[in-house]
Amino acid sequence: MGTSRREPNDGRIRRDRNSGGWYFGTKFRGREVYSDRIIARLPDLDGHTAIDLRRALRADVRAGIENSGLLISADDDAYYDDEECSQEPVSFGLNGDALSIFFEFTTNTWMAPDRHSDEAAPFRRRDELEDGGEYYDEDAAVAHVLSGVLKTFMMRNGLELCLIELHPQYAYPPWRWRAAATVQVRGKSITDCVALAKDAIALAEAFGQNGNLNRQIAADLVRAGHVSSLLGQPEGHWLEVKRQHFELPGPVGTIRLAEAVAKFANSELGGLIVIGLAAKKIPGGEVIHRHCPVPIDGKTVKRYRQALEFRLYPPPDRLTIEPIGDPGNLGVILIDIPPQPEELKPFLVHGAIVNGAVEGAFISIVRRRGESSIPTTASMIHSTLAAGRALLRRGELRGQNEDFGN
């Protein structure tokens, strides 16, 4: 069983000179299984900083341990056995002198670009075994695709991705990947780093389902508590974020909320609205750059539903409003608008904001284009109404013919 002993707590991670094990405050973890790595449990890491961990790893190196590292057990203390523990897919070590975090994830889709495409060009290599021939390094091409998914998220969170490689023992699906990133340690706890790595795993595995981050996958990430995995993603055709609640039940807030939902309801793809994330402008659009949780209470969903019932017609099909977080605390609001049946469109907003003033008698129809909204033109409204009337007319005629047996 894992070695455990107690000493006075100095609040830091430190190396025991005699055994080479580590103290996490008062909790001791030894080196019975691995001479170069420590196995600890997640609760051992509470209250300890990334700077503490880097210091302990460097102390190991000075003591002659070349590949010092920290593995994390997922087992409870009652069942903890460092010889047969269930390990988290996250571990720590050093890359040179920098703290690095290592993690593994699985993908079900092989996301290599077509070998003749421009995207594949950097990965077509000269084949030394065949005169003038070339081969396509698909492993490197897929790693590049996955790197593109993760790099922006990591950069926003003080991590720098330095490795993605296919695990050599996984030549067939599902594919297992190994990744590593260096950590900007200042201001981070070890548990912060573990949470970021798990967000990165969730993002990579969600993308790895089919090679795309879409509305359903993003919604599942938020529901699973990985809202931070959306940092670095662009707002676009199906995703919009708000840093704070709509001002409900005021008229401006209810109209703004109804317009935001109507944009996606009138589009082909549907969409997500996440309240509790902030975006910033960049050349070519806006990207999500900060998680700013909002207050959630037992009446939050009711206020949002009442506002939509009052301002939006018809009610969107299968729309959900979900508080993600603890009631009475902070979290995010997820509004999921699935693609709507064409026969329900257009969705109308009762009221409009004109020159900063509320015009309650106005009716507005808005759609989503990229990260912005566009109004529906008079000609488009007329075409929709005319098509609907024609369908009704044909339907009535068919019904009459059927009734009379013609």
C-alpha cells in the first residue's frame, strides 16, 4: 500500500532527503513503485501552487533523478494502492527547466486531410527508400489538425502546447494521443492546471468524434462543466456569448433576449447562447477570451422563459435553458436552440429597439450571419408569406379533391 506518514505542515511541497519521497503539507508520498516519479491523490494537491510543484521537481533533478514526474491517482484513500492505482490521464514533469503538464486523449475519427490537398503539402515527405518518391506522413498531419484545435485554448490559459503524437500502441481506432504543454506557473495552483488539462482533453475528444466542433458538441462540453474549453473559439453562425445576464424583466432586456434567440431560430443551423463568457474583437470577427460566471438562483430559468414567452412567437421547438453551476452561486446559462422546422419560420420578436428607445408595437425578424445579425428584408417576408399562402391554397384544394373522391 502507498506509504503515508505525518510531519508538521509548512504548507509547501518538499522533498524528503532520506527517502526521496515528497511531503504535500503533512501528507507523505513515497517512491515504492517508480524511482523517478511520485504518485499522489488529487486531494494531496489542494492548496499547493504550480511554483511549489516546479520547485519539488527541480529538487529531484538536483538529487540525480533525471526524469522526475508526478502521477495522479484517481482512487479514494481507502482503496489507494500505488502499485495498482487507477491513474488520471494527467501528469506533470519538467521540459528543460519549465513545468510541463502531460495528458492523453482518444479520437474516433482519423482527421488527415486529403493527401493531394494544400493542407497536406507540408506533410508530403521525400521517401529515401524510393528514388524520387514521396510518402504522406498522416500521423503528423492529424497531429497538426489537433494542435490547431488546442493551441488557442491553451494560449488563452497560460499554457504552450509543445507536443502531440500518436501513441505507438494504438494503430487502429479509437486512436490514443499523447500531448504536452509547458505551464506559466505564476498565479496557478496545481488543481488549476489539472482542470485545464481535463478541459483540453474534453475539447480534443469532442472534436475527435467527427472532426468538427458543432453546436451539439459545444453544448455537451458546457453541460459537462468544461465551459472554459470554449476559450479561443470564434463566435459565428451557431455560437454567441454574453458576459452578463440580460436585464430582465425590463423591456430592453426582454427584447434583446428574444432577438438573440430569434436570430438562431431563423437560421438553418440553430445555435447556442452562453451567458457567462466574454468575447473580444479581433481582425475578422470576435473570439471568446474570458470566463466570467454570472449569478444563478432558483428563478433564473423562469425569468428567461417568461421573457421569451412574452416577446417571441412562435415558441421555438425543443429550446432549452439550462443553468450550469450551483443554484445560489455562480455559473453560466446555456440556451440551446436546435434547428427549427421551416413551417415555424419566421420567428417574430414583439417589440424593437429603435434609436435606443423601445417601440412596443413594432415586430422584428432577425437572422444570424457570422457573428452578427441581419434584418429580414420586406421582399423576403413577402416571399415567405406568399409561399405559405400558396401551400395553404394547394392543401385546401387537395383536401377538397380527396373529400369528393376526385
